[in-house]
Amino acid sequence: MITLKQFDELERDMSYEEACEILGGHGALISSETATIEPGLQIMSLLTEIYEWRNEDTSIIRLLFKSDRLNEFTQDGLLAP
């Protein structure tokens, strides 16, 4: 069961594996997209992935990673203990 306390421990720019350690396991991949960008003469790929962790009571955490770095995170329905 994921908790509000775990959610509060998440920090921007942490890796997916670091987030998994805090949340107690891997999330379900719900979206994955690769974009190719060309800043100047250098071509780069940017991988964006969204994972979610869901409790039986339907409370949820969603994390958005860009190139394996946590960029955005939201929760819905998690209650303080």
C-alpha cells in the first residue's frame, strides 16, 4: 500500500529506481514516448514515461519521468495516517 508519507519523500530529478525504492516496488508503465530534438547541431532523444502506483481503494500516485529523471508527480486520494 502506497502512502502519503512515501509520496512526500519523492523529489524532482530522482531516478525511476530511486522512486521505486521509496514506493516499495515498480509502478505500471501507462505511457512511453520518445521524441527526437535537434538543439543546434546535436540530435538528442528524449524519453518520456509515465508510471502509476494504485492502491485497492483506488488512491493513486502518477510519476512522469523524462530521460529517467522525475519531472512531475501527482497523487489522488492518499490520506494522511
